[in-house]
Amino acid sequence: MNENEQWSSRLGFILAAAGSAIGLGAIWKFPYTAGQNGGGAFFLIFILFTLILGLPLLLAEFSIGRTAQSNAVDSYKTISPESKWYRVGIMGMITSFILLSFYSVVGGWIISYLYKAVTGELTGLSSDEYAQVFGSTISNPFVSVFAQFLFIILTILVVARGVEKGIEQASKIMMPALFILFIILVIRAVTLDGAVEGITFLLQPDFSKVTSQTILEAMGQSFFTLSVGVSVMVTYSSYLPKSQSLPRSAFSIVAMNIFIVLLAGLAIFPAVFAFDLEVGAGPVLLFNVLPTVFSQLPFGMLFFIAFLVLFLFAALTSAFSMLEIIVSVISKGNLDLRKKWAWIIGFAIFIAGIPSALSYGLLSDVTLFDKTIFDLADYAVSNVLLPIGALLIALFVPRKMKKSALYEELKRGSSLKKGLFETWYFLIRFVAPLLILFVMLDVLEIW
Ligand code: PHE
């Protein structure tokens, strides 16, 4: 790692790591996946997975990164030389590549909507008309590919400049602003006529709708929203000075994440029911519902534009981390190489993402396992690659890192109680591998 590339403060690190975590996963993916999986039960299972798997895994990635002080691949090599564990990092790079290829498509949707909102095309429409406008936007091949391209370019520009300068500064203003706007939105949504049904949908679990598929998706969702399983958090924590507390950082990231997921749910579901929209609409859900909620606010369009800007920012801070992990491995702290590779990899991801961008238009009939290319990429990342990555990390940490050294690393800068450490160790060593395997195999119905 480059010596200079340290976060300037603990807050800087938390904001950047939280920036990676909070993004489309919490705001866009959670509501539509919960909508398709029955609501409350999915939400509850998601929270449980976040606490018993996501949080411990986040801490595991943090310990790897800060112990080794290196990128996603070399960290594994430093801790376990002469072994093949570094392939976990390579797998993380591949996962990030696929992830960003479709993530940028949704980022592009935000950009297109922003354009339409600013040019007044969205003013004064009915909720059905919003859905129509959105549908025709994302099915237009030129618009969707061009918007995806713009999103990737924004991502490249920041990653090419390097960690500290690029990512940290803007987060300090944008993230709190996003929280505030979300709270305003939730207040409006839950006071709509007929909101109660939506609140009940989100908060009252109905376990009759739970299948092994629901459980897998809730687990994938918890990894997705915390950015674990791809070694992104290994990379980010390698930039963190030794004096900072890892557990405290992990707790605050998890808390922020759960809070924003809850806010997203409370902004969307009441409106879905109040306006009689389709709760299982899939990836378009948020984009169909939110403009209607905003239209119920005074100066709604202005708020909507502000929201889209902040939402775009949240998506970008996650996208940076995906490109960052790949570029940091290849450029190894060399600034010229970083610039060059940010462009090369970014461009390759753009090309790889074009079929996903066309999945709602030209290629909407191209399906495999009953899924479009977009859905397939999303499914493969969330429900296959992230869980496998997480499983491998859970196997790596207790096997290749000394328990006493882990305790020392996690204790730095904090007064971590031994009991809490033991709980974490138990979760990582026994619960995480078994539970992840069980949930994955259960879907395959092999027993
Ligand atoms: N956590 C990000 C989000 O919710 C997605 C992500 C996953 C980012 C894995 C990096 C690595 O949007």
C-alpha cells in the first residue's frame, strides 16, 4: 500500500466504508426484494442475518485488511504466504467486476431520471404515468447505455484520483443530507391515506410466505448492503491507521445501514399501498413509487431532484469501492498506474454491462433460468458469489490468523471486552460457515 493513502480521520474511514455499504443495496434493492418476498418476514430475517453474519464478517474483513495493510489480494498473501487463499481476493475482484457492470445500469437510471426531473418532464404526472415514463426510459437502448456510461465515467474519475482526496471529502456532506431527506420522505409517506397497510407489510412478519429462496435472498441482501464477501472492506481497512477501533467502526456502519434500510422501506411501502401500486414490481419499484410520494410534498419536484442527487451520490460511493478494489490490486500504490488502470478496467466494466443495460429493452427476451441478463447478474452476485466469498473469508480468518493476534487487532483503540470478542470468534468460526452453507444448499433442495 502507498504510505500516503491513509484516511485523514476515523470519521473519514467510517464515511467511506459506510459510503461503500450504503447504496443501491439498501435504497433500491432492499425494497424490491422485500416486496417480492412478502415484506415483514424478509425484513426480520434480513436483520438477523445482518447481525449474526454480516457484522461478524465485516469485522473479519477489517481485521484482515488492517493486519496485512495491503490490497485485496496481497493481504491474503501477507497473512498466509505460500497458500492459495489469495484467490479469495481474486474472486472478490471478479465479483466486483460483475457487480459494477449491472450496478452502473441502475446508476444510469438515476441519472436519466435526474435529467428528466430537471428538464420538467416529470412534473404533474399521475402515478401510472410515472411508471410509463420510467419504463420507456429504461427500454430506450441509447438512453440506458449512455446513462450507464456516464455513471461509469463519474466512478472512474474519482477512483483515478486516489482514495483520500476522492472519496472522503464529499461523503461528509452528502451522507447526512441523504439521511435528512429520507426522514422528510418517510414522514410524508407514513401520513398518506392508507399508509397503514404498507407499514404493516414491512413490519409485521408473515412467515407463511417464507421459503428457502426467501432465506437465501435475505442472506444475500445482508451481504450486499454491507459490502462483505468481496474483500472491499479488506481494502478499505488497510488504509485505516492502527490507532482506530475496528469494532466501533463496524457497529456504526451496521447501525447506519439498518437505519437506512428501514427508512427506505418506510418511504416506499406505505406509498405502494396508498396508491395501489404493484408491490412485486421488481427492480423498477423504487423508480415507479418515489416520484408519486414526492409529488405529495410542497415543492415536491425540488425535493425529488435533491433526493436523486444524493441517491446518485450514495450509489457512486459504493461504485467507487467496487472499482477501487480492482484498481488497487493492479496498481499497487503507484499513482500513474492507478490512473491508467482505473480507465481501462472501468471501460471494460462498461462494455460488460451493456447487455444488462439493454435487458429492459432490446434484450428483454433474452433469458436464462427465466431471468434477463440484468437479473441473472444481480442474482449471481447477491445469492451465489457474495455468499461463497463470505464463506471463504469465514474459513480463512480462524484458520490462518492467530486468535491472540486477532484479539490484539480488534482491541486497538477500543476497550473490547473479552466476552464480546469470544462471541465474534464463535460466530465467525462455527456459525458463519455452517449457516451460509446450509442456506445455500437448502435452496438446491438436496435433502
Ligand atoms: N453495499 C453496496 C450497496 O448496498 C454494494 C456493494 C456490495 C459494494 C459489495 C461493494 C461491494 O449498494
